[in-house]
Amino acid sequence: MGELDRTTLFAKSALLPTGWHKNVLLRIEGGFIASVETGTAATSADERHNLILPAMGNLHSHAFQRAMAGLAETRGPTDDSFWSWRNVMYRFALTMSPDDVEAVASQLYMEMLEAGYSRVGEFHYLHHSPDGSHYSNIAEMAERIIAAASATGISLTLLPVFYAHSGFGGLAPVEGQRRFINSLDSYDQLMSECQSLVGKIAGAELGVAPHSLRAVTPQELLQITERWARGPIHIHIAEQMKEVTDCLAWSSARPVEWLLDNAPVDQRWCLIHATHMTETETRRVARSGAVAGLCPITEANLGDGIFPGHAFVEEGGRIGIGSDSNILISLAGELRQLEYSQRLGRQMRNVLAAPNESTGRHLLESAGRGGTVALGSEIGIEAGNSADLLSLNVDAVSYLERDEILDHWIFADGVTIDSVWVRGRRQVVAGRHVARDEINRRFLARMHKLLRR
């Protein structure tokens, strides 16, 4: 076993499944936590840190959209909405080559690692060539996503998207969607290739992603989830009120209501956004065991609405966080935006935490648990788990207690990420990815070319 495969980390404080512990020694072998000792002393051979936490899973990403961050913030001639933003996104998607996507995804995944994420759920739907024809390798674009994850060191849950229609009832796709579209047969071929690719990558997982009820028919939804649901199942649902209205016109049911009545929704499922739910739908999703995949910064940026978080959590619902359109990569920022949206909606403070509980710690732990379920992975500082960890630089707030440090990190300023480990390898040191300069150089070169086309 090589030097990189075995290390010991000493933390003055670490957040374990049983809570905070002092003077914690972690032995890491082969990418996994071999043992955890508390109340011990550091030796000269140990790598020392002030405070170590489990790293977080980012359960929802569209990597190619990182390239258009900040490029859809000019108001159009009429009221802007998700649907006008989507037209900009379609135009942008049609210009990107495989080399562009790999460079952009590498930049994105580097930024995720620097933000404290150790795994990404890539909801991958930019499949085909710009004219809509299949590449000779139907998994060409998926290979580029995998290459970006491998180059940066982030763990990957690949979620190839089935996308076949432009609206409820099997409407024909529109021209701007041509790079996304698959038949059931071509999707089977794509998934078979992705299964082979993912099987070669340590720690990688494969799930299935029917894009939305707009983009799949009931028969297609049933077929692809039965055929490929060995791992997680992710679907966009009830993000916009227009989606709710259109679904009612098609089926006389709301999107979440229809899904719960017509699909075997359970803990395998992750319902992305689920913004517009009735009280009954909220209770039913919570009780189903499905994870609500929330992307608070994107949902705010797109004007989606406010997730019924208080009611969902009160019913025992599980949440996880993602970065979706990737306009801003911030683990702390996603959690802060989630809590602040609840405060604005309910005109209260500290909405999602239980009485006498740190809101920052509650958000971190609950989103961490939900993310592991949604991504088919395990996190937590205990023997046998993957060594996916982050350490915080707490020098500026050394006067605070440990829960207060987490609250300060999420809601204030001064606490920063120092190091991030994925499967025992330190990918971020002193807040910077170990390959930042080269990854960023390639990204900038591709972006200059891309925006001049």
C-alpha cells in the first residue's frame, strides 16, 4: 500500500455521527476510514487540523450550464421567467463541443471541491452533437463528464437523463432540445455504455433520470425506471407554476400528485425542486421516504418559488442540496439560502431547526443525510465509510464554540474551508484545489473560444 493510500489525521474537534468529539484520530487506508479514536493525543506523524466535518454530496448539477453563469442576467423586453431563461440556455447548449463540456465540467467540479462537496450527482442531458445526431460513441458526452470528475478527484453519481418530449402528453420535441432527445432504444444503448464506464471508476455510481413529466410519457417513465432503477431515480417535478397548470390540463392532477399516484415513489427517488406542492402532497412525499432535492440558489435565481420546507421537515421529510444551474458554487450559500427563504416566507427566524438546536448544524447534518440517500453513497466519520472529509479554518473565530462555528460559517463571514479529502486523497489544500491553475487555464481558453462563436 502506497503512502497516498494510508494516512492519519488528528482533529482537535470532529463531528461524528454521535456528535462532537475532541482529540480525534482518523486512520485512513485505501480511501476508507479504518478507525476512529476519540480523546487521544496527536503524534509527530499525524496531520493536524482544528475542526473536521464530513464532506457533502451535491445531488443535482447540470455541468454545462456553468459556462453561462452570469450571462442571463439582462432583462428582456417583457417580464423574464424560468421559461425565457430556458430559451437562453437552449441557445447556449447548442454551441458546446465535447472539449468545451469537459473543460467547463472540470472547472465546475474543482469549484465544488473547494466549496466542500465531495460527490456530485450529474443530471446529464446534453447527449448528442449540435445537429442532434448521435456521436459515433453515444456516450461521448458522458465520457467527458467522467473524465472531468476523474481529473478533479470528485466522486460521481452519473444520472443520464431520458428526455423525449417538449410537453405533457408526449408532445414532439422542439428544435432547441435536439441534443437532449433519446428514444427508448437509444437510451438503453446509452445506459449500457454508461454502466460499463461507471463500473471502471472507484466509488462511482449510476442512477436513472427521467427528466420531468413534461419530457416523458407515463409508459416511458415506467419502462426506464423498471429497466434501470438499480440505483437512485431523480426527476424534476413541480418547479414552476406553469408546469402545475399544464399537468392539470393534461391529467386533472398536479405533478407531484400524479407521480405519487402512478409511480412507486420511495426512498430510491429524489424529487428535484418539488417547489409547488399542496399540504397533502407535502405530507405524502415526506412519508414516502423520497428525498426533496433542493437547489436554493438556482431556485432563487430563476424565481421558482419557495419550497414548503417547514411543513416538509415537520413531517419527517428528507432534504438534500444541489447547485443545479451552477451560477454560484457555495455549500454554505445553498444552506443559507434555504433557511433564509423559509424565514422570508414565514416571517420567522431559525425555521428548520428543532427547538434549542443550532440551525447551521441541523442544515449540515440533514442535507448530508439526504444527499447520501439520493446519491447512493455513504458519508459520516465512522469506520468503513469513504474518507470524504473537510476541515475548516477557524482562526478568525477561535472564540466560538463548535456549533457556533458552523452557524458562523453558514450565516456570517470569517470561517473558510481549508482542506477537502475524497476517498482519503486531499484534493483541496489551504482552500485551493491541487490542480487549480491548470484546470482554470483550460477553462478560460475554452470560454474565450466558445463566446466568440
